[in-house]
Amino acid sequence: MPTLKPAALISGAVAALLVLSGCSSTPEGDAKPDTAGESSTSALLPEAEGKTDYPLTLETPFGDTTLDERPDRIAIVTSATPDTDALLALGGTPVFAPSTIERNSWLDASLTDPIETIWDASPDVELPAEAVAASKPDLIVTLQALDTFDQKAFDQLSAIAPVLYAEVDSLSWQDLTQTLGDTIDLGDRAAEAVADTESVIERTREAHPEFEGKTATHVIAHSEKAGAFYASTPGSNTEQLFNELGFVLPEAAQSVAPGTKISDELMGMIDADFLLISTITEPEFFLDSPLLQSVPAVAEGRAVIDPAEEGTTTNNFAWGLNQQSVLSIPWLIERLAEMGSEALS
């Protein structure tokens, strides 16, 4: 987790799994005309609140960097999207952001079009150090750093600009938003954004008392070669969102490990009061399976099929469940509540 001085320490946990196939990609550093140095602070960040003192030391396990003054040009260097969402929620605009934000259906184009450079992000992509440097950032944000982030990556990035780092899975969406806000002197705005999203969660749950104590499961079906997977494993982001609505995991799912492939023998454990099946590519082998059809949730009409976006290999809702952020959750929880109502009606 990042350590800020003198800003407050913040902790938590969030998962950012890149489990779905991409809808599109762009060449590394697909930059718009270079405007580095031409943008005013007001164009990229709201007015400072005067609550954060600079210089500000950013501590990481790999070494410390220092923000001598409030940053202006922010580069997001992670394939996950909660970092970008958080900055946009604070009214900021990154100069460098991952192409995976193209999957974020909750983002309006008016928020993403001004981003100067969209880099080709994927879990196995090499660190785009040259492209990061070309964007001329004065802060590099990687609060959902990939597992491959190491000393070499830190050395490369810290030679370009101060690095705000957190290990993947170490921050909740609330803490991620607040950490970024405190770093760029928008701590009050971050607290307001978090409170607004938590209010949406609370209102949605109150609107659906029928969900309380009902069981729910989420399955992602890929092609026959790739298989179908149990997505709402204990501790997952999906389980957390189910819980926010009042749902619980079935007893049979309490010991399911992340990444569990649904074999014929395990088909019975996906049964629940609400079964959500997200499809990616060629899921017919799974959907048409007699074994699936015999699962009570399917046989009794309590299963909801959420297909991939038409003409693509991406399921934006399933993607979003693993990219929960201050901006994505209102969109996600509204759709999830609609699906839950459909299953229980």
C-alpha cells in the first residue's frame, strides 16, 4: 500500500482481476497531438483544496519518491481501471491511461475523449516506459499495480516522475479514491465521491428487501475450449456486490477457490435463488448442456443470461464486476438489482 507523508495512512482491500478477453486494443502510446506543457492546471485538475502539504513523500516497498508540488499531469500505469475511474470522479483528467477503459460502459465519452494518450494495456504487456515518459507526467499512479510490478519497473517509472503505488488487492475502492484524492489535494472531493457512491448502494439495497438472505451465484461461460468458471468465489468483488444487495453465497460455494472451472461434477454447486450467467464467446456448449438445464435455478427460471456485447468478445458487465470503483459501482449495482429482480420474480 502507498504511504503518504504527511497525508493520512489509508488501508483496505480490493481485487482487480483481468479475466476477460479484450474488446479492442490500440498501439502502445496511441497519442493525440502532443500538448504536453500546453495544458493549464485548471484544464487537468480542479482547484486545489489547500489541505495537502507539499513536498509529499510517496513511500513504496521499492523506494521513496517526492512530490515537490501539487501534480498536474498524471499518468495511470496499470491495466486495471479503478485508478482512472477515481481520477475522473475527482474531476481530473489523466494524460496517460490504459486502453482497458474502453470496456468501461459507465464512462461517458466526454470524460475519456480529453485523455491525451491511451496505451495498449493488457496483463502481460511490457511496461510502456518510453510512452509514459513521452506523456511528460509529474505523477505516475499505479494503485492497482500488476503482480509483475517489481524493482525494475519502479526504477524505470521513478526516473520519470514520482510514483503513487499500491499492490493489487491491497486497497478497497473507497481507500483507493481517498488515497489519490489526498495525494493531489482533493481529499474532500474524494470523501464526497465515496459517500455519494455508498449512498447509491444503500438506496438500492433498501429498494430491494426481497434480496435479503437469498442466495446468488455468478458464472462466466467462455468457449468450450476455455470452459466456464465460478466467478463469485468467497472474497471476490462479485461476492461483495452480492452482499451489498443482501444476497449471500450458497453453502455449497463457501469453499470454492478462485478460478474454479465448472466440471460436470461441480455443476450442481452453481444452483442458487439467483443464478447469473455471463457469456463471452461461443458459450452454447455450456448453455445447452443437459446438466445445466437440470440445475434447479435454470429449470425453474431463476437464471439470468447476460450476453457479451453484440459483435464483440467482451462482456462489459462481467468485466465491470472485477473493476469496481467509485464510478462503476452505481452502474453495476443498478443492473445487478434488475437482474436479481428478474430472477426472483
